[in-house]
Amino acid sequence: MINIVVLFAVIGGVVWWVVDYNTNPNGGKAAEQASASASAEAYNKRHNPQVGDCVKVTGSQDDNTLQMTIVGCDSSEAQYKTAEVLTGAQECKPDTARAISLRGRHAVSTRWCFTTV
């Protein structure tokens, strides 16, 4: 009888630990996912310009080091201002100073069209 009680206690403890690890917002897997989500959101706020954002561009598309960093439009680092953000095969307007296209993981491309600051 004692063996059965001990066995149920061990199984219950393991089940509790698995459920807690996967659902506890203060730790475990849920905390890891929340942290990853927050990191991705912070990255997007800094490197995924929207219309009206000014950016500085570093690196090259040729060697996959291209990076757009959002900066203040009154900053001396500002090189371009985002005029359009397009998806798919859409083309930038003729007055575009620079266009940057990046292909996503699922073959959907995003094209940023910039004017000079």
C-alpha cells in the first residue's frame, strides 16, 4: 500500500511540474515564450521601419549584412525616410531614392521605398 501511495505521489509531482512549467507566466516555458516575444517586438520597433520613419542603412544585401535602423528624422544619422512599405511584387514609385527588398521565410517579400531626408 505504501508503494502505491509513493508511486501516485511521484506521478502527481511530475504532472504538476509539467503543467506548471508550461503554463506559469512567471517562469518556465511561458516565461521563455514571453521573453522571446518581447525581444522580437523590441527588434521590430528598432529595425522594421514603417511609413514616416527615418532610417540609417548599414551593411550590404550582397553579403546578407544589410540592416535598417530607425533613427530620429532630425538625427545626423538619418539617411532616408520611409515613403512606402510594399509586399509581394509591387514596385516603388519612380521618385524613390532607394528601395530595399527582403524575402521572408515563406517567400513573401517586403519592399521598403525611401526618399532622402
